[in-house]
Amino acid sequence: MGVKRMLVKSRLVALRSISGFAAASLVLMSMPLPAQERFITVASTTSTEQSGLFKHLLPMYQQKTGVQVRVVALGTGQALDLARRGDADVAFVHARAAEEKFVADGFGVKRLPVMYNDFVLIGPRADAARVNGGKDIVEALRRIQRSAAAFVSRGDRSGTHSAELDLWKLASVDIARDKGPWYRDVGQGMGPALNTAASMNAYILSDRATWIAFRNRAELVIAVEGDKRLFNQYGVILVNPARHAHIKKDLAQAFIDWLVSGEGQRAIADYKIGSEQLFFPNAGQEGV
């Protein structure tokens, strides 16, 4: 009898331990995640990352909300591909036609304008194509092609690359047919592409923000600026949770709401390098 009682007692203790562990597990599962584990993923462009904008914006957003924003910086085309697969909660990019198609195809909920700056044509001081100081980007590209002056293209399906290809078309240059050794397609982000242009003493189309932040300029200068066709708009899109159920809809929408709010827009306007403002907020008033 003593042995049987001991066995029964041992089983009861074991059951109580299991029950206690299960109860504790349920309590832990019901507790909110620590602040550092609350995060969203934003698929964005190299220009917003390499210009330093996110280093300026995201710490203040995390301090305000406790939500961490993890940025995957790619060319716009790759960023939208990432979001299309459901590997990001938000897309924050700059190629309006591609953004609108992303929404029309059901991958995004709504596109909202956030901010703008402009593109600039960068070139060598020696200026083999004789375009420096000009205001006509189309004529400048024609001169570059005619003179076979070295030109670096990002070639990465980014918003900047898309803008460059559109400008070649406006210049009536079939770049796929007419490019030669003078045209270097690097398939890289804005910073590495600018490094290549600096090493080659070549022309390149850049967003102004990355150019302002870029330090390895060598003999490069702004060759052409001020043409209205160089306008560069950025938009933000919530990835459609109807397509991907795991999208963190509420956290992602809260970040978007902050970007287009008065507070977020002021934070964007406040970002400067030296005295130069890099981005200009325009939520609700897109100027394309």
C-alpha cells in the first residue's frame, strides 16, 4: 500500500507541475510584447536611407510610439517586389506610375504623397559634353549621347533609374539601341553609383538628397538642375492585408498616419545637412 500511495502522490505532483507550466505559458502568451519587439518592416529606396533621412526620423518615431521601424533599402522596383511578396508592411518609394500600378493590382491599399525633392544631373568639371550650368535636362542628355561622354546609370529598376530612362525617351534617344562603351550600367544603389561616377569622371542622374549627403565627389559638380521634368515625388503605401494576412495593419497604418501628420511633415522638413533642406513635405498636395 505504501508503494502505491507514493506512486499516486508522484503522479499528482507531476500533473500539478504540468498544469502550472501550462497556466504560466498562457499568461506569458497573453502578455503584450515588449516595446523592442513591436516593429514593422518598410520597403524603401536607397535615397531615403543613404541621405540619412531615416536616421533622423525613425528614432523620434520609436521614442514616441515604442514601435521599431526596420527599413529594407532597395531600388523602388525591388522594394515594390518585396512588398508585393508580403515581406514588408509598408512601401515608401518614388516612382508614381509603378506605385499606382501596385495599388491598382491589389497589392497596396492606398498611395499617399509624403514629400518631394528633385533630381540633378551630376557631371565632371571638365564637362566634355558641354552641359554644365544648363537648365534643359533633355538637351543635356542629347549632348552626352552625341559626344559619347562617360555616363553612369544605376540600372537597378529604382525610381531614379526609371526617371533616367523616361528622360532618355524625351530626348529621343533609344538607350537600349544607342548605348555604347560610354554608357556604364552598374545595377547598384545611388551611393555606389555615385562612387563609380566619381572614379570615372562621368555624368550621372542623382536625387538631390543623396548628392547633398555624398562626400566622395572628386571632380563632380551639379551640371544641370531646375528643369521641372526633374521633379521627384515620394509616396507611401500600406501593403494590402487582404493579400497577406500577416501584415501588421494597425502598426503600419499608424506609421503612415504619422508621416503625413503635421508632426511627421515638420520632422521631414527639419532634416537638413548644413543649411540645405533635403526633402520638402507635401502630404495632401502632390505637385506633379
